[in-house]
Amino acid sequence: MNERPSKWSINDREPLDRWHWMGGKVVLLGDAAHAMLPHLGAGAGQSLEDGWVLGRAVGEYLRSDGQGSSHFESLESTAALYQAVRLPRAQKTQATSRAAGDTYEMQAPDMLEKSFEECCGLIAERTREMMKWVWEEDLDAAYEKVSDEGLHAEGRPNGEDSQQRAHISTDGEARPAP
Ligand SMILES: Cc1cc2nc3c(=O)[nH]c(=O)nc-3n(C[C@H](O)[C@H](O)[C@H](O)COP(=O)(O)OP(=O)(O)OC[C@H]3O[C@@H](n4cnc5c(N)ncnc54)[C@H](O)[C@@H]3O)c2cc1C
């Protein structure tokens, strides 16, 4: 074993409230929008999900020629639809990645007093749960649900408020935004 292993720091970022500016001409996706810790192996996958949804929304905007659904009356409303579909799920993935890191290292708050064997059982159980929702999302169904429900003015799905968006806490627990 190397006597002097090197250390790499890994960083994520706090959730952003907004991913689009200048009337939809500037739109964030990928790590620029939601850099996350690598413990779920999900950062690139989330970036691809952004690309799929943004591509679908912009394609519909270009084909609609400003007619039909109110989502596509402007570039800004199109960007708002993209944000409404993707932001809650990407931020939940950020928060869960942080929680996964603490779980793998047995540093989740409820693991600190437990034995190694007890923690191993919890790691297996929680990893299964965390991976399941990351990998089993139906992106087009999520897009159509938000598209059908409509948006608030700020570009969030109707019925969703800040309580439902994931917040990354310093102890690694995924919990609703304050
Ligand atoms: C250790 C580690 C392990 C990971 N493991 C996984 C995994 O198993 N599965 C997974 O899905 N994800 C994983 N990820 C996350 C994944 O790598 C990122 O989420 C993904 O690369 C983000 O893609 P992106 O295109 O948004 O950003 P990036 O890949 O960072 O691409 C941004 C590009 O922009 C360029 N750039 C920056 N500034 C400028 C500028 N001013 N002008 C021109 N170009 C510029 C950069 O050089 C870079 O090429 C891991 C990340 C890390 C750090």
C-alpha cells in the first residue's frame, strides 16, 4: 500500500433557485445547475436528463411557432417548463448523493452509535432504496405531467412549493427546503 496516499477534495453546491435568465436565452444544465457528490454515480445521468428535457421543450417551442400550449409562447416560458420538470428531481439527487456519502462512510447521524455489522445492514438497505428512484424515473411521463398541470409564474409546477424541494443540509440528510 502507498505510504503517502494523496487526498482529493470532492465538492457539491447548494441548490439554485433558478436555472434560466435573460428571457430563456441563458439556461443552465448539468453540473453548472446542480453539481453533486459522486456517491450515487448520478451526476452525468442527471445532466443527460436535463439535455433530454431541454431538447424536447425547445423542439416543441420551435415547432409550435408561438401557437397552442402557453408553455411555448416564448423562450422564457419554454425554459420555465424545463426548469419545472428538472429542478426538483436534480436537487433531490444532490441531497441524496450527500446522504449516500455519509451512509457509505457510516457517518449518517443515526449510524454513529451503531456497530459495524448493524451499519452494513443499513448500507445495503438504503443503497437499494436510493438507487431505485434514481434509475427508474420515466422522464417523458414527468415532462408530460408538469406540462399538463401548468406552471406558477416563477416556473415551478402548480401545487409544488418550496417545501417540496430538497434541501442539502450540512449533516447530509435530505430534507425539505427551509
Ligand atoms: C470522482 C467523480 C466520480 C463521478 N462518477 C460518476 C458516475 O459514476 N456516474 C455519473 O453519472 N456521474 C459521475 N460523476 C459526475 C459527472 O462526472 C458530472 O456530473 C458530469 O461530468 C457533468 O457534466 P457537465 O457536462 O455538466 O460538466 P463537465 O463534465 O464538467 O463539462 C464542462 C466542460 O466545460 C469546460 N469549460 C469550463 N469552463 C469553460 C470555459 N470558460 N470555456 C470553455 N469550456 C469550459 C470544461 O473544461 C469541461 O470540459 C462523477 C464525478 C466525479 C468528480
